[in-house]
Amino acid sequence: MRLSSLADYAVVMMTASARHCGVSGRLNATLVAGETGIPLPTVQKLVSRLSAAGLIESTRGTGGGFRLSRPPATITLADIVEAIEGPIAMTACVDAGKHDCAIEAECQVKPHWNAVNGAVRGALAGVSLAQLSSGATHGHA
Amino acid sequence: MRLSSLADYAVVMMTASARHCGVSGRLNATLVAGETGIPLPTVQKLVSRLSAAGLIESTRGTGGGFRLSRPPATITLADIVEAIEGPIAMTACVDAGKHDCAIEAECQVKPHWNAVNGAVRGALAGVSLAQLSSGATHGHA
DNA sequence: CTCAAATCGGATCGAATCAGTCCGATTGCC
DNA sequence: GGCAATCGGACTGATTCGATCCGATTTGAG
């Protein structure tokens, strides 16, 4: 019931990127590492995944870097978490193709997990990067 | 962003216990293991933790076993998950006494995580064992 | 056009956590 | 009083995750 450190780092990194979005159109991994305290190689790994997910656009070569591919208001915690950790699923039994549970046919727990998963995803989708940058909490609890 | 297998097992086990609650006042780990397909040693470990958390009351010796210490309607997924995995916290930085983050003072992300944690816990607390036993889904998503 | 510097991308290694198994302590029945 | 059955805690093995290192690619300068 705890997301991975990488996902946590990714949120911090994306928030920092959102802050620099308007200032300098492009920023690099070294700058973010120095600013957030996240190890440089870890930032590079995050850039790879976030770029693959389409949340950021990276440019290589001298003077390269990356930038957000969408406005901060349209990027939510759910997008970042799913980009790093994959689909939001509390249990393994709700994944398609998994049939390890012996009582799957009579399992009454499964539909409830789907409801919980939806609620969790909704909570994450309700927080955007713009809100994270401004620091204003909205009443989602 | 996925709870441990033990927590998942614990939910299944507690649901099975709730079903047998009125039938035979007491049931043992071996019975539950055979019914749910969970390995017997794993069930024993779950019994230990759930008993320590006060969700079930176990009796040792011949003819021993365990039973729910409270009515199924008053036990929620949040109780079970917290008993197995500890406090519900999405990130490590919200734990008390942890100050590994270099930008903790200016971190605007932290209060949002608290809101998300509250939302997740609310989603889990909204599902009781009684609902799990009956199999009726309520509109929580 | 060639060289050099800086960046992203993938692959490898080590560590921490977690699930599973085994043995001991305790209790009730015979 | 002895025996059997059950919970409780401790150890071992495996899997996953995080961090580091090296190579491929691209741009800018000379």
C-alpha cells in the first residue's frame, strides 16, 4: 500500500519541471538532480520512462534536455504514477489473464477491489501538476 | 501502488471467517487454508498479525482456533490492510521523523499526498466485511 | 568536414523487502 | 500425567526494486 520511491521521485521531478516550465523552455537532468537532491542516474531513468509514456519530450545532444509535452494543468498524479508503475491495481487478481486464485468463481471480494481501485485512481487523477506547483490544497479528502 | 499479497490473502481469509461467523463460532487455520487455497503456514502468519492487531481472537491448544473479535459490519478493508501493512501512507516522506528530502521546507507536494492518503483510506474504510460477504457492491467509485 | 563534449538510453550489479517454511511454546483432551 | 493439536516466533530462500556504470546518439565548435 505504498507506491515505489521512483514514482515519488517522479512526482517531485515533474513538479520541479512545471515550476521551470515558463522560465526556461527546456531543462536538463543534471539541473533537476541538483535542485531536488535526487541522484542523477535516477533522474535519467525517470526521464526515460516519462518520455516513453509521452509526458515529457526529450532532446539529446549538447544543450539538449527535456520539457513537458502538455500543460501542467492537464497532467495529474494518476498519469505520473501509471507512467512509472503501470496500471493502478491494488491486487494482482484483478489483472487480466491472471487466474491463480482457487476460489475465483465464487470470489465476492473481486468486484469490491475494482471499486476501490477506481476510487484510488480518482483521488490521484484529481490532483494536477498546476495544483502541485501552486501549493493550494483542494478539498478532495 | 499495490498492496502486498499477504494483505490480499488477509482480506480473503477474513471474508471467509465472516461467512463462517454465525455457523460455527470458532474455526481454525487448517480449515481456512483448505477452503481458500492459501498455504497453511501463511494463514498461521496472518492469524498472528490479525490477532496482534485485535481483529481476531485466537485460542491455542487442541480444539483451538480463532474468531472475529467484532461484528463483520464494523471491520473494514482499512482495518485489515493497516493490520498487515501498517499505516496507510503512499509516500515515505509523510511518515513522522523522516527528513531525507532535501527540499522538505519548500515542498508543495507533501500536503497533497496527505489529501491523497486520506482519500485512499476513506475508500478502504468504506467497504466492510459484511458487504464483502454478501457480495453487494455499493457505489463508491 | 572533423573532432569533441554533453546528453539520453539500456544493461548490469547490489540491497532491501517479502513470501514461504520449519521448529518451539502452549493448551485442551484422554 | 501423557499426548496430540494448535498458535506463535524465527530462519532461509527468492523476487523485486533502487542505484550505479557504460555505450549510443546528437549537437556545437573549430
